[in-house]
Amino acid sequence: MHFQLSVEQRALRDGTRELLAGRFGRDALRDAVERPPGVDRALWRELGAAGLFSLCLPEPAGGLGLGLPEAVVVFEECGRALLPGPLVATFLAAGDVPGAASGDTVVTRPFGGLVPCLDAADVVRGEVTDAEPLASVDPLTPLHAVPGAAAAPPSAEATLLYAAEQLGSAGRTLELAVQHAREREQFGRPVGSFQAVKHLCAEMLVRTEVARAAVYAAAVTRDPVEVAAAELLADETAVRGARDCLQVHGGMGFTWESDVHLHLKRAWVRAELGGSARAAEEVLAAAL
């Protein structure tokens, strides 16, 4: 099967990237890191007005009437931009929580025993009792732990949306690695001319494209086995891609001023929210 984005899907991707670049570019990202964690309400409403949360709602209900593949394309761009907030929970609640589709209501819920942005949410879906705050590695994703919530696995839609965000992050760290390899010089040559750096960038590219094919295909079929494979590939690609990007940057990549560490920390958090790796491995093992 030859799977390519349609003209409409490419336009949706490009439009989302342009919107996020203008509204949540690097300066806004760094400003958000310096502020106390929470949800930018003005940004949330702008996302709602742009149709991000109502993407899959039917047109009579005020949505765009699109499907999960289009949602995956949009959430890939959200991951690329490191857009913060409980995007997945709000998106999934858009059909039945008043104000969620428009961005006037922030919705969160437990995923894998963790609740993102609990204090900033207007509505909490699911059973959340005895929630305890955690010291999150990601400064833009405050977390609470909920005992017993891990027993309820995320839906296929939630898993794929988190996988799409992981995919976007992996694509961005690949871009950052290649850009640095072309610009940074050692011994009078760009570091990208050295074989070890070339191999790192090539491996990042291969992992990203394989994960992209898996996530896109699973969004079309919604087959549980393909969803499990997409989850595992996307998580690995995002985490390893950020680590390899750090290696390409050298010591500079470990500084607070670099964005690479933010991608790595978000990838760690998403891997926990998107579903249990052990559960996904069991699904794949049972299918073999």
C-alpha cells in the first residue's frame, strides 16, 4: 500500500505549522518555560477557534468533520512545536464537554496513572482521587499521580495522538541535529562531515520515517496491533532522537538555553501518558 498525505492533509499540516510558528514560536516557548506551569488561556482559545479541538466533530455540531488521520497530522505539528497543555484530553472531550471544542474549557484526565495539568483544568474526566503532585522532568507538563488509575489504559485514539506528538518531536530534533551539524565547525570543517555525526543523523532519519509510516497507518486502520507497534516505535524514536541530537550538539546541547533537552523531557513524559510499553509489547507478542 502506498500511503501519502492528500493535498488537503498537506494543507492542514502546513496551516497548523504556520499557526503554531506565529503563536507559539521559540520565544513563546522559552517564555512559557520561565513562567509557573499552567495553561495559556488565550492560546487555548485561539487553538479552539482554529478548529484544533473540533477537528473530528461533525459539521452540524460545529466541527470540521475530519477523521483520526487528520488529527494525527495536526498533533504531529503540536509535538514539533512542544505545545504544552492537556491537548489530548481536551480534544477527546470536545464532543461532550461544553466549551472544550472552542477552547474555553480545559479538560484533563488520568493517563497511565498520571494526570497532566490537573491544577489548570476546568474539568477532570475519570476517577481522580488522592492525587499527589509529582516533580515532573518537563517544566511545561505538571503531573499528579493517581493510585489505581494505571489499570485503565488509554484509548486507541489517545495512544495515537500521543504517538503523533512523539513523531513531531522526533522530526524537530532531527532538524535541529542536521542544522547544527551543518553550521558547527571543528578543525576547520563542519561537524556534519565527520562519519560518526553522519551516522547519527542518518539513523535519526530512518527511525523517524519508519515511525511516521507506522503512526499514519495505524490512524487509518485503528488495528490494535498496529496501534501498539506505532506507540512503541514513536516513543523510541522521540527519546532516542532527542538523545542523539544531544550527542550531535555536544556539551552545548546540555545547557538550559538549548531546546533539545526540552524535547527529551517531554518525550519521557509522553511515553508514560501514551500507554504502557509493557502492555503494547504484550499485544504484539500475542499477535505473533
